[in-house]
Amino acid sequence: MLHAARRLPLSGKIGLAIVLFWLMVALIGPFIAPYTPGAFVSEEVFAGSSGKFWFGSDFLGRDVLSRLLVGARFTVGLSVLAATLACATGTGLALTAAVGPRWVDELLSRAMDTMISIPGKVFALVMVAAFGSSLMLLTLIVAITYVPGNFRIARSLAVGLARLDYVEVARARGEGRLHLALVEMLPNMIRPLFADIGLRFVFIVLLLSGLSFLGLGLQPPDADLGSLVRENVSGLGEGALAVLVPALAIASLTVSVNLLIDAATQGKAR
Amino acid sequence: MSGSASAQRPTWIAPLRLIAARIGAALLTLLLVSMVIFAISGLLPGDAAQEALGQGATAGQIAALRHEMGLDQPGPVRYVRWLGGIVKGDPGTSIVANQPVSKIISERLPNTLRLAALTSMVAVPLAFLIGVFSAIARGRRLDRALNVLTLSMVALPEFLVATLAVLLFAVKLRWLPSIALVPQEPTLGEFLRAYTMPVISLAVIVVAQMARMIRAAIIAELDRPYVEMARLKGVRPGRLIFRHVLPNAIGPIVNAMALSLSYLFGGAIIVETIFSYPGLASLMVNAVTSRDMPLLQACAMIFCATYLLLVLIADTVAILANPQLRKG
Amino acid sequence: MTTPSHVDVRDLSVTVRRPDGTLLRIVDSVSFSIPRGEVLALIGESGSGKTTIALSLMGYARGGAVISGQIRVGNASLDGVGPASLAAQRGNRITYVAQSAAAAFNPSRRIIDQVIEPALIHRTAAAPAARERAIGLFRALALPTPETIGERYPHELSGGQLQRLMAAMALITKPDVVIFDEPTTALDVTTQVEVLQAFRRVFREEGATGVYVSHDLAVVAQMADHILVLNGGKVREQNSAATLIAEPQDDYTRMLMSAAQPVVQAITPPAPKAATPLLEIDGIFAGYGPIDREGRPANPVLSAVSLSIGKGAALGVIGESGSGKSTVARVVAGLLTPTAGTVSLDGEVLAPTLAERTREQLRRVQIVFQNADVALNPAHSVGEILARPLRFYHGKTGADARRRVNELLDLTRLPSSVIDRRCGELSGGQKQRVNLARALAAEPDIILCDEVTSALDTVVRGAILDLLGDLRRDLGLAYLFISHDIATVKALCDEIVVFYKGTRVEHGTSDAYAAPPYHPYTELLITSVPELRPGWLADYPYQPVAPVANVTQSSDICRFLQRCPRSRQGLCDIAAPPLRTLENGSRILCHLDTSELAH
Ligand SMILES: Nc1ncnc2c1ncn2[C@@H]1O[C@H](COP(=O)(O)OP(=O)(O)O)[C@@H](O)[C@H]1O
Ligand code: SF4
Ligand SMILES: [Mg+2]
């Protein structure tokens, strides 16, 4: 692992460092927060940076840093969960389509083609309108939104593999479908799929924060990074840190994941 | 050879058949999409009658309204009626505004289309240039720099771009207003003032995405043996790209453009909201907030239809550009 | 040499940087010269540096390799000149014919535009003149409809035609040197002869100087005046073609020459045939694509194919690519369901699909594919690959399985150190041995070998054939051995079946293929294989047959009619050919009898 990390180009190393930083924040953020996230601790609203409040105060005079540390846990945690869920489902269905009977493949592909024709944000909005946005529902909604994308990638990988001679040999040996999918095909899909999980994670972070920014994601008192931007958007006119910092935090997370994936996949591709 | 077979038929038959098949498939997908959207949004218990009357309504009032709105009918019947309405251009009445949905949308849709068109006019040429140049400079410093730049840009949340734009142009420089209000008959100056920031906010991400896909499409072609052959014929780099590579990359490139442009409509949801731009996307957000289902369904259908239309156009261009498909 | 040399290469070396940073010389101090109007052949196995040398004559190196040494072509020197003047030479004074013309032509441009492009960009001719010259070259290359063939797109033409069109493109600027890089390797033998004939003729007419790259000595003997033998980037031997073939000096050259004519140690013919053959295929119809109402697949491949193989016997199947050889193997293995006909094992009819066959039936029939690169799962180690069938068919696990895996490695002459390696780390020959070992792990009665030696270099191919022969003798295995190369099949098999367009046109003992009479298609196949003697091509008797005009190909009449040099009007184009037995015991599908076919 360490060896592989050392061989990454500079952009990849920076990406990796920031990703690790955010994972760390998600794990221990709430414990190191200087103030209770909901407490009104500053006299001044939209205060600038100071020794007491590193990132200033928000529209109600709460400490931005503390709220950020807690909000990051929601953003990172929910997105990791949703990305894993989306990719496990998508890849599972893709393998089913590749080794299953023809009609299963046709049915699944048709269904996923339909789903993919509904733009992600539109689908999520309709789902939120219909079902609401509790924590669990929200995770499910964003996960489902990105199943078709992963399915499409995984299916094309799996269908390509299914035609290869080593899978044919296993089939001719009399191996069952489960063996074909899990032993012969899946191990050869892991690497490209890993990159895809990263990509889905970025999309999901953006979608979740986008929803929260619109006021349709996480509901108060819970707040993820997108909610923080929304809450403080009225401070934009005075260039408040309270609105800039969470937005930049999201960007640093997504950009660094992207840089890391790109750096990690590049060496293989060439 | 297959050439002799196609010689007997007029040459335009084969592509026309293919294109017709694509149109059929797109219409079928749209039908399935409508089912999904209706199933999610139209078949739930917490229904529109309750919403419309509010908390204070009695069970009797609600039942009466349900009947009036046809909500007591079985799902498939309601779906067919709804779909029929959409096809006829009458997707029902907005519960909140109490106006025909078609009227509300017809006021908003042109605004979104105008925003999308302006953004495309900026984004497509820019993305094309970036994509082509980084493909030509593959692996060199320019390419690596552009790679990191576009890679970062695609991962930016739209609201960050919009926020930074406001901060720069409206707060620091005071060149532009932070809200995109377009007067009835704008002068060029007013027009630019209103559109610059929304267009920039949308274009940043779309350009990056499109440029990356265009680069990938061209690079996939550069690795094919015919490119090496062209080099061995003494073809210079410029001619190589424009005469040899691009004709083969047209399919993937238009596909990249279609996908990125369809993304533009998703991005518009946030950008329109931030700038209080009176478009379809911000209308849809309002519909979600107020749970105005007929309006929401109609907006969703328009976005999906736009996506399918863009992909269909890209497919058609790809078919016409490929002699193997074109000549059947 | 009295003629001043036209191409002169001194101390050519090409160096690449490996991923770990070390330098590797893939071409090492190669020197040669070519007199004007003559052809030099570069010959060697894959990886010996042939293509690298050929490309460096154009100042071109793949993937950042570095060229050093002196290269002179005509009166231009190519070393140390800038990219602009290189581009001015390429495609103009020095031109190139690639191995796969199908991939090297741009799919979205018309052929003629691509053929005349070098003349236009190097301004050696104006468009109308270039067009005229192109059509002249098309004619000289015996292309059909030379006036209009250029209007087509690459996908509308066959591999042999594209290869000739690429030669026209290379000659359009009247270059100083033309480089041919394995131009016929991807073609069927019958097409190869036509293309070689066309190349020879046009070379004579144009008086061109050439470099001809190939791995096939027999082909090279027809095309070259001088031969240079390469091994591992170094020159082993260099001489005039006639001398080198008559009196090879270098050991490596001698090894190449003997490997080109494989001989497998004679095998005691299998015991007199038992009443029921081991494997019997009866009246198989099969194909690909959706099946219509009458039960015919959209793309029918096999029609009425019957074969039988005795216990311990080896049946060879030959035919050109696309003739349905692999399809037969797939049907027997159960991978493809036939639309009609049966496959039986020891008299017992096998179910058409895999799912309905018993594990025991599956065990007894194993299949081995051509390309070991994709036949072995890159995610598994050699040990895992071999252990799986042991567990699956024999329930062997643990130490038991490990012992057997080692035995299998021994049997296929692999070192036991490969057991923990992944197949990506093995050489081509080793991979093919693992591929065989996996089939042997099942302890089958018959192995279906689909082109198992075709992707290998001649020397490695010889070793694998030896192994197959030994295994057969020691284990009593039967083979269904598929190949497009008749020499390989003759070396290993007792009986040979010839396929043409999915029908069996001839079936006889290997010995019967030593001399006529054969089926006219078999005759074409056998005579098309180049012999290792200069002048063979010049003596080659056949010219491509002009297709018989206006025959509506009904399913009944002879499928070979369009290409048959012996066809009889009023017979072959009217009635279906009968299945007849020749005097040497071969059965053929033809109207002609022994006396008519024996010359
Ligand atoms: N999976 C497939 N789908 C459709 N057509 C196929 C497939 N495999 C082979 N074919 C076609 O079947 C014919 C015979 O192929 P094959 O049996 O592989 O011939 P051979 O092994 O003699 O080269 C060819 O025309 C080929 O294009
Ligand atoms: S039947 Fe006629 S056409 Fe067919 S192979 Fe025999 S001689 Fe040739
Ligand atoms: Mg084959």
C-alpha cells in the first residue's frame, strides 16, 4: 500500500493526503470540536476569523469550525455508505445480467437504460418530493440514483469478460453461474470498479450537498456541509467565511478524490 | 462483398432504418421513464387532496376533492389519463398556483432554454479546443496541467462556483448584480449583466466535463493503427488530427457533448436557484418544496425528454458520420 | 558486390527504457545494405526486433525508443535529422506496408483518397495523375474492378484486397524503398499466394527496392534476394537467399528451418477400431444469432457435419478461417447448441447443452483454446488454475491436489516454480503448457485442441507438438485437432478432415494427403503452402479463378464452385456434388472421380 502511494504523481499524493484528512475528520471531528455545534457562542454574526473562532461565526453566531467538523461527518459518512451501496447493487446486478439467461440481461439493461435517462438531480428531487428526506431515505435515494451508472460500467466489463476464453473454459467444465461470476469474473473487475466507486462517491457528495443546499436534503437540526452553505448564504454579500468555508470544504473533498483516482488509474492505463 | 449488396439498394435506406430504430427506442424509453416518474410521484397515499386543503380539512372534504381530482381511481387509470394529458400538452393543474401547469411552464421554459443555449455557445467551442489541444499534447506539460485543472473543475459543486462568482463580480468588483433579473426588453448591456454569472457558473463544470470526454475520445483514436500508418505516410500533426482522427472521433465527441449538455440542465437546478433566475429548474425546486406533484411531474418529464433528445441527436450524427453504419 | 548499395545501414541500435528505469537494447548493432532494385528479408521469431528495424529505417520508433547508428537511403541520410525532414521522407522516399491492412486503413475515408494521399502531401503528383497511377497499380496488383475499387471504404473489402491496396499506397510515390511488415501473416494460405503473386509482379514492374519482414522462411524465399536472420535483436546470419537456404551456416538458422517442417515422432497407429467410436458427430447443423421459425440460425455455419474419432486416435480438422472449425469444437464441448444432429460419446448421445450433461460426461471431453493469453484467468495463479478441475471433477483437495498439480506440471514439462506465478509472468509456450495441463487435470478421454499451436513461434510450436504426441502415446488420449496449417495437422494426426464453408469436403487418412487425388479445395490448400525453395512462387500454377458468373447459389450445389479451378459447366452448377470414395480411401464431396482429380 505504502509503496503504491509513494509511486503516485504529486497530484495523487496531495489528493490522497486530503482524502485521508477528511476521513479522519469524519471519524473524530465531533470529538475535537471546540464548541457544541448548536451553541450560540459569538456576539457577532458572520464574524471573521479570530483566535477564538478560527473560521468565524455563522448567521446565528455559532462557531463555524465546530459545525464544519460535525457536518463533515454527515457528508463523508453518508456518501461512503451510499457509494458502497450503489456500487454493490450495480455490480451485483451487472454480474447477474452477464451470467444469467438472456432475458434477465435484457430486462435489467432495459430497466437501467430507463433509469439512466432520468438525470440524477431530477430523479433525486422527485424521490424527495414523494418520500421526504429522512437520513435513511436520503442515503437510499442517492444510492439508487447512482446504481444505473455503476451497472452500465460493470456490465460492459462483465460482458467483455464473459466472452473471454477462460470463462468459456470454466463454462465448458460445467461450472455454475455463481462460480463464473464470483471466481472467474469479479476478481478481474475489481481494479476498474474501484475507480468507479471513487467517481460515484464524488457524484454522491455533490448530489447530497446540492440537495441540502436547496433545503431538500438533511433537515435541521442535522446539518451536512451543503446545509451549512445554505444557512449562511445571506452572508455572501459581505463575503462571510461561514458560507465560503463549507463550500470550499466540499470542493476540497471531491477534487482530491478525483485527483487520487486519476493518479491511481493512470499508471495502469499507460 | 457487402458492398455489392448495398449497391442494389439506395444508400440512404440503411442509415434511415438505423435512425428510425433509434427514434423508436428513445420513445419507448421515454414511455418507461414516464411510468417510473408517475409510479414514484403519483401513487402515494399522502396525496394531493390533503396537500391542497391543508391540515384543517375534514375527511369528508378530502374525499370529495379526491373524487373531483380523480384520485380515487386505480393507479393505471390515473397513469393513462395523466399520460394522455401530457401528450396533448395539458399535464394538469398546479395544486399550489391553481393554474394550468402548461401555462406556468410555458412562461419558464424559454428562460431555461435561453440559459442553456448561451452556456452551450460558450462551452462547446471552449471544450472542443481544450480537448483537442490536450489530446495533441498528450503526456506533455500542457496536457498534464489541463488534466489537473479539468479534473478539479468537474468535481466542484455548482454552488461554490456561483458563490465565488458572486463574491468576485458582485461583492469585490461590483460589476454585476448578484441576482439575474432580466428586464422585458433588455439592452445588450443589461442582457450581459444578467447572464454573465449564471452562464459562467454553469459553463465551468460543463466545459471541464466535455473537454475531458473529447480528449478521451481523440486519444482512443490516436492509439489505433491507422494513426501510426498516417504518420508513416508523412502526414503532419495538424492534418493528422483534422483529416484522419476527427472524422473517426465524431461519434464519441458528439456523444460527449450530448451527455455534458444534458448535465447542464441538472446544474441549472442549483444555479437558477442561487441567482433567483426564473427558469424551469428553479420552478421544479419550488414544486418539490410545495409538493406540487402535477407541476413536478411535468418538469421531470421535460428534463428526461431533453436528455433523450440530446442522446438521439448524438446517435444520429454518429450514424451519419460512420461509413460502416451509413452504408449498411 | 559491384552494384553500389542503395540502402545502407551501419551499427543500428534501438534502446528502450524499461518501467524500472533500466535500458534495454532491442536491436543491437545491426548493419546491412541493399542494392537498388533488390529485396532484403528480415526474418526471426516474434520479439526478435524485425519490425523495430523496419520502422527505424523511417526514423520512427514506437513508445519513446531511441535509435542510434547510420541510416542512408538513396542519397539521403536519416540519422540525426529533425522531425520535419523525416516527415518529408516518410511515405515519400521510404514507404511502409503494415501487417494488418484492415486496421491500418482509416475506416472513415475512401480507399482512393488514402492511396493517393502520400503523392498529394509530398507533392510528387497532382490529384488526377496520382489517381491514374493508383488505378494502374490496382490493375497490376490484380485487384477486381480497378477503376472503381478505390471508391469503396475499407470495411467493404477483404483482407487480401486491402493488403494489395496498401501496397499500391506504398508505391504511389515511386519510393526508393518499400518496407513490407509481415504483409501476409494475417491471411489464409490461399489468399496469401494471390497476394504474394501480385506483390512479385508489381515489384518487377516497378523495379522497387524493398525490405520484407516475415517470420516465415518459405514466404521469404519467394520474395527476397537477400536474407538476414535475426535473434534477440542481433544478426545471426546474412546471405543471399539461395545460399542461405541451401547452406545455412548458423545453428539458429538451421533450427528455424527444421522447425518450419514439423515432424512428430511416429505413433503406433491406434488399436483396430472398436465397434463404437469414442466420439461421434452426426449430421450437425449449427450457427450463431437468433433462430428463425424453421429452426435456422441467422448466421448458419455448419451444415450436415459428421465425424468420428476412435479411442486414442487423432483427427485433424483444417480449413480457412471462418470455415467453421472452431464451431465444431464448441458444439462438441456443449458451448454451442446445434440446431440439428447429435454428438455421442462411447455410443451414448450427449445432451446438446452444458446444463444437461453430467459432470462425468463433461470431464471426459476437454477443450483447449488457441490463445493462452486469454484462456488463463489472469487473477489466478497457475496452482489455482490446475487445482480447480481436480477439485471439481475428482474432489481432490489439500496435499492430494498439490501432489497431482506437481505431477501435471511434470507431465507438461513445466518447472514446479511456476506454481505460484500468475500467467502474465509466463512465456507464450509456458502458458500453452499450463493450458494443456488444465485439460489433463480432468483426465479426459479426448481433448479438443482449437488452433493450440497457431499463435506460437515455429520453434515453440515444434516443442508443443512433440508434447502433444508424447501425451497421446503415454495416456492414450484422443484429439480433435483443429488448425489452419496442414503441415501441423499432418505431423500429429492419423486422419484429416477438410472443411469448406461449414461442410466437410474431404475426409481421409493423413497419408492420403501426401499426393493427389484430393478434393479440388484440398488441392488448392495444399498447393498454396509455400515451399522452402526459391522459385516456388514463380512456378505456382494457379491464377485466381474468375468467379463463375450468374449462378444463383442454391444450397444444393457445390459451395466451392465460385473458386474451383476444376469446375465443370453444366455439371457443377446444376447438381449437388455426391459423396464419393476415392481409390486411396478418402471420401470427398465432388462431381469428379479419382482419374479426373489425379492430374
Ligand atoms: N460468437 C459468434 N457470433 C456470431 N458469429 C460467429 C461467432 N463465432 C463465429 N462466428 C462466425 O461463424 C463462422 C465460423 O467461425 P469459426 O467456427 O470460428 O471458424 P474457424 O474456426 O474455422 O475460423 C464465421 O463466419 C464467424 O464469423
Ligand atoms: S463439385 Fe465441381 S465445383 Fe465443386 S469441387 Fe468438385 S469440381 Fe469443383
Ligand atoms: Mg477458429
